[in-house]
Amino acid sequence: MQNALIPDQRPFLARHWNLNDLQRSMAFTDFQFGRFKSTIRDSAPEFGLDLYKVHSRQDPEKWNNFVLWVVENKQKLNDFVEHWPVEAYFNFWIRCKCTHRHRRKEQTGSSIAKHLKIQPPLVRKYVGLKPPPLRCITNSIVQIESRSEVQPVQDSEIQNPCYDEAVRQPCLVCRDTPALVSHSLSKLLQGEVVRKGELVKLGIHSDVDLDTLVLLGPDQVAELFDQASLTNFEKASLRNALKNIRPKFHVKQGATEADIREYIATVYTCQEHSNVQKLQAIPPKLLRLFNKLHIEHLIPAALLLGVTSDTHFEKITTFDDATVEGMICGQTAQIALSPLQKIVLQWALGKRGCF
């Protein structure tokens, strides 16, 4: 006796039934149901069916041929009245295609809403010079944090207008020497076998002198070293060490005469010859040149040598090197210069400095 055909079970399914409900009503295993679905999906285009229309809107002849072919491949479908599972799955598949519910888009990022994400900290990239030390900004003061991992900036620094004992120099007349700061100089000499006494004879005994020495070219440095009893090894060691030092500039470029006078008053503190900084007006061209060369502390020396006007300054540019050297190095009771100061003034007032 032939078993009764299975009637259409769709009226008994839930209103919004899914494929699991359809599989249970057909009593198919997972393997059977998977083959059934793939057969319908793969063969529908071959019979010219419109993949965006349900079966009731398909061409009747094409639909009947399609159903017969599916049943021939899946004989178990003969157990169902009018082969209703074919229609049921086909309509379900088409509706899913039309609403894109069957397509699971690949996620290109996190599914967490943007406003719920923890934003990563900002990363600042510095190109060129090192970044400045960390700063703590209060109401009216910007303070630099003193942390062990924050190294001082090695580049040229302009310490203006905070003049202190770090810029002091011996008197240009009596050579009276106040307490000088030589932290950078002492640090330089720690790793070099150089006699500090010989450097003092040359006029290099403070950090300002070291900053001035670094400004000179190799020819001027060699000429200066020849005036001391330094060995060739000591000279080579010093030249090598000077390559890694950048001077600290103490006055900003374009400073006014008032700024320069304030700075000079801090540099020279001799009470007996305190009138050095109170000489006549500084020639504008002399001020601009020495400010450009960062040797503002030697402006009083140029004034004491007689360069008291722009006319005198322009006249010096016509002198040859021997004449300039004679003017600076000649013996006089009005001024006492160190070998370093003489070399620097020759460089600045000679043709090489007046550019």
C-alpha cells in the first residue's frame, strides 16, 4: 500500500517561519536539506527563471520544467503534495535576495559604535629639532617640569632678557675677575686631557668664552691655540670636542641699543670701571654686526679701541688684516684684552667679519 503524500505544511508553520521550520516540516536531515537547497539555487538560472520574482510571477512553462527537473534529481520530493517544498524554498530564497538578508557583509572594522569607543591618545610627530621639555601652564606662568627623563635642549638657546652671573666677564680695563660660571667648560674638559691653566691664559675660563670660541672658524682657532703651550694632542682633542658643541646665544637677533646696554651692564660688574657701559652711543652698524655675530659682550671693547661712530666702522673695512691686527693688539693703558678677545675682534672687524 502506498504511503499517503505529505500535505502542504506551510499553513501550520509560524507566521515568520525560517528554514529550520521548513526543514522540520519536511523531515529532512541536514545533509538532505543542504543538497535540496543547493540544487534549487544552482539550477534556477539554467531554466531562465527570474531570480528576483517569486514562483507565481515566473513563466509557467519554465517553472514546470524547473520543478520536474528538481524532482527527478531529488526523488524524495515525490512524497509531498504538488512538490510544495520546491515552491516554499524558492519563494523564501527569492525574498531573501530581494531584501539582501542572505548577504552577510564583511565587517571592515569594529562593530562597536564610534561614540562608545575609547579614543587612542594623540601621537605627535616632530620633524627636525627635538621637541621642547614638557610644560605645565598655570594662570600666567609657563613652567618647565624638571623631570629626570627630560633632557635639556642642546640646540642654541637665547637667554633673554634673564641675564645672570652666567654671562659675567673680567673687566676690560683692569681684568678684575668676578665669580665666573664654567659648568659647560668643566664638562668639556672631563673627557679631554687638556690643561685648564693653558686655556685660562688664552682667556677661555667661562661658559661665555666657550660659546665665543665655538663661533670661530678653524683658522682662527688654530691661530689662538698657537699662542699657548698646548701640545698637538691637546689641540687635536679640543678641536674634536668643539665639533659637538653649539653655542648658547644670550641676546636675541635685532635687539635694541637699550637691550644691549642692559646686557652689557650684567656682563661687566667691575665697580672701579663701571663706566664702561656708559660710554657714548653705540654706532648702529657696530651694534648690528656684533649682534649678528653673537658677540655683543665685546661691544665695549670696540668702543674702547676707538670705534665710536659709523664713520670709524666703515673706515675699518678698508684696512688690511695687518692694520686691523695692529689696532687691536697694540699696547694701551685703556684696555686689556685676552688672546681670545683679540682673535674674535680681528675676525669681526676685519674683512671676514664685515659682510
